[in-house]
Amino acid sequence: MGVNQGYRSFLSYVTLPSQSFGESGIITHKTVVMEKRVYIETYGCQMNEHDTERILRLLAGSHYLETKDAQEADLILINTCSVREKPEHKVYSALGRYKWLKEKRGAIIGVAGCVAQQEGDRLLDRVPYLDMVIGTHAIPMLPQLLQKIEFFGQRICETGFDPEGNYLKTILPQKPLDKVKSYVTIMQGCDHFCSYCIVPYVRGREKSRSSREIIEEVRHLAEMGVKEIFLLGQNVNSYGKGLEEEINFPKLLRRINEIEGLQRIRFTTSHPKDLSEELIQAFSKLPKLCEHIHLPFQSGSDKILKAMHRGYTKDSYLEKIDRLKEVCPFIAVTSDVIVGFPGEEEKDFEETLDLIRKVRFDDLFSFKYSPRKGTRAAQFTDKVEEKVKQDRLSILQEIQGGITLQKNQEIEGRVEEVLVEGWSKQSEKDITGRTRTNKIVNFEGDLELVGKLVPVQITKAYPHSLRGEIVPTHCRLQDVDCGVKSSEILT
Ligand code: 5AD
Ligand code: SF4
């Protein structure tokens, strides 16, 4: 039974007098289901995007359909992220924008996600027209909570953690939002407590879904035409911890690799400390596992890594990268880095730049350190000045920009397998897709190719995308020699 069954909103059912009268002259009734609209504004990572999808599936059972126009919404949800920047400010300004919809249309307004988890009742206190605050573990309760608001006018704050992991349960989609690709959560939460990071406090401790549920979901998605799945978790490498079954992440990948119809598997995020040899080997053994890993390093300085509580050194990180490249020479590596962590001196920053030059990441997400209330690092006193942080970020981004472009240029002339996703945003004649290494490729073609794997010769590299040409059918077999394990599935 789906988790939402039995929680249908009473107000969705309006009992109307029937047109016809019964023999006795007593008016009979018929039930008309009133459809409502929900608008969700989503901030943050893929996990949040996926939570939004899950909320939409859940609310469909309560007859709330998605709208992209807030003005016609009966329910407005802001799904928030608090990992960086000033998330509370964003939330308050979004709430300010929707206040008039409460006044004009009586829309229900709620805040979900990490800021909801962190701020809880404070949000209700500060925003009198806010109806609900839904923490990260409370998503499955949403239909019930809506009933309380609709019927009893209650204001709700639900931010308890659920040790049973019911929040991980999902309703199988009847229609994936994106037919080609889909997210699947395999675990949530984190036990690492890096000193700068809010995630363990707002997402809770690591909790894995059973492999049976995950496989069932992926199989279902594949049957619905999904070709690529993106497995999500704050630390996918710890998948399986705490489950009764004998399973770990590489084993789960092996089982997913066998699912018929599915063409590609990706995952995020991996912690370098937990990246096992078994997982590294999976990149050469599992044909569907794409040659891309996102492996955040955060800093190249051992002193800073220690203060961050990361559990590895610069050298051990570099060794893992070497190993990955030995096993899978064409693997693309992307990463996250923080500059200006408390105590970061010029020589620490130089170590970070040195690591970047040595690894030559395909892409890098770089952030200025920003203290998170409640984390250990927020208490550290040796803060780095804002101007220094900004200067370091600019230097780093300039260096990485050059490397990213060079890495893209190295692909020029090669034939890459591309999964076609749809029209390109850049030109009306072009379609777009991604290589197995997760690079965007734009090329001429038509929409019939959506969902297909096609060989595309890369003709030009740009900083954030590639341009290419479909390889004509008659030259496909001999030309497809790009080092990735894919040519037999070209269509
Ligand atoms: N300040 C800056 N960046 C942060 N990240 C996480 N917490 C912080 C913080 N307090 C970055 C890390 C992480 C990514 C998701 O966000 O690089 O990998
Ligand atoms: Fe945050 Fe560290 Fe856990 Fe990643 S591993 S979610 S950075 S605590």
C-alpha cells in the first residue's frame, strides 16, 4: 500500500445534490472530486529536487496537481536548503512574495526542507501567515497535516526525526517528471559530522533503504521508459550500514546493473574516506555505470582537512584519484572545494591549488566558507576575512576554468555515446544530451531521438558544453572507439 493511501483530503470531496431524484423523492448525492493546485519552489541540491518530486507524487493522491504558476496555487511550498549562504533570508523573502496570495486566495503556505528542520517554530512565530513547517523526515505526513490545516485551521510544525526511516518510503511514480532520467534515493543523512556541515543536523543520521525497495523502484522506472537513474544519498558509499541484509553499495550497483531496459547508472555523493577498492573496480566491471565520479575534496591542506574532520589527507585523496584513473582511464572527476575555512593561510590555499592542478578535475564546485549555526566550525575564532575569501575564490575559479576548458578540448574529435534528453536551450535546431562522463553535448537532430543512445563526434569544446555531429549509421562501428564501455548499445 502506498504511504499516502487513506490520507485523502476530506475537502477534496464535495458532495453535491444529484440532478436526478430517487423514486422516494429523496435527493441522492454524487461525489465530485475537486482538484487543487500546488506550487513548489525548490532550492538546493539534487536531494531537494527529488524531495519535491516525491511531494508532488504524494500530493497527487490528495488531488493536488502541480502548477508552475504560483498565482493559481491553493498550496504553496518552499522547499529549502541551508547548506550554504544565507538560506533564512531567501526563505523570508520568498514568503514575503506569496503573502498576498494568502490574503487574496487563502492559499495554504508551507516551508519544507533543511531550513524548516532547523528553524522549526521560529518560522511560525516570525511569519503569522505561514501555515506549516515540514521537516526533512515529515514528508510522508504531508497529506495528514494538510487535513489538519484545511479542517481545523491549525498551524503546524512537524520537525521530529523518524528513526524507523519511513520518510525514505516513496510512491512509485505513475509518470516520471523526466522520462529519460530519474533520481532514486538510496540513503539519507550523514554520520560524518564534518565540522563545517549542517547536513547531519538537518537530515539526521545515515539511514539506508532496503535493496528490495530500491530495485523495485528502478525496475518500475525502467519499465516506464527511464534510461538513466541517478542514485542519491549524502554518502552513498556507506549504503547498507544498519540494514539486516548483507549488502553494500557496490553490491547494490551490481544488482541495479542487471535491470533490463536501464542503460545508465550514476550516483552522488561519495566521501573520499569511504571510497573502497570494490567501488573503484565497479567502474571497470559494470557496463551501465557511467564513467563519472563526484568526489568532494574540500581542501588540499592537511591542516585544514583535519580541522574540517574529513578523515583523509591530500596524499590519500590523490592516491584514490590515481587508482580511479588506473582502473578507468576515461573517468571524469568532479569535486567540491571550500575556500576561507577558519585558519586557512596562504600556504594552505596553495596546497588546494596544487591539488587542483594535479587532479585536473573535469569540473569543480567552489564555495566560500560560510559558518552554519550549530556546527563546530562556527565556534572557530581564526576567521578568514571576506575579501581574502573572495580573492581566493576568484583565483581558484580562474585556474579551474582553464582546466575545464582544456579537459573539454581533449575530447574534440572523439566519438561519445550521448543519451538524448530533448531540445537544446541554445538553438531551436539542436537537441541536447549528456555523455557517459556527464558532459552536455548539443547537436543537430530531431526529437525522435529522445531517450536513445547515439554516437556523436565532438567537433568543438566550450567551457560548459560540447558541440557535436551525429555519426552517420554506416561509419558507426569502426569509429566508436572512445574508450568507454558502450558501443554495443548504440541505436
Ligand atoms: N560553507 C561553505 N560550503 C559548504 N559546503 C557545505 N557546508 C558548507 C559551508 N558551511 C559545501 C561543501 C559540500 C557542498 C555540498 O557544499 O563543499 O561538499
Ligand atoms: Fe556534510 Fe561531511 Fe556528511 Fe558530506 S560527509 S554531508 S560534508 S557532514
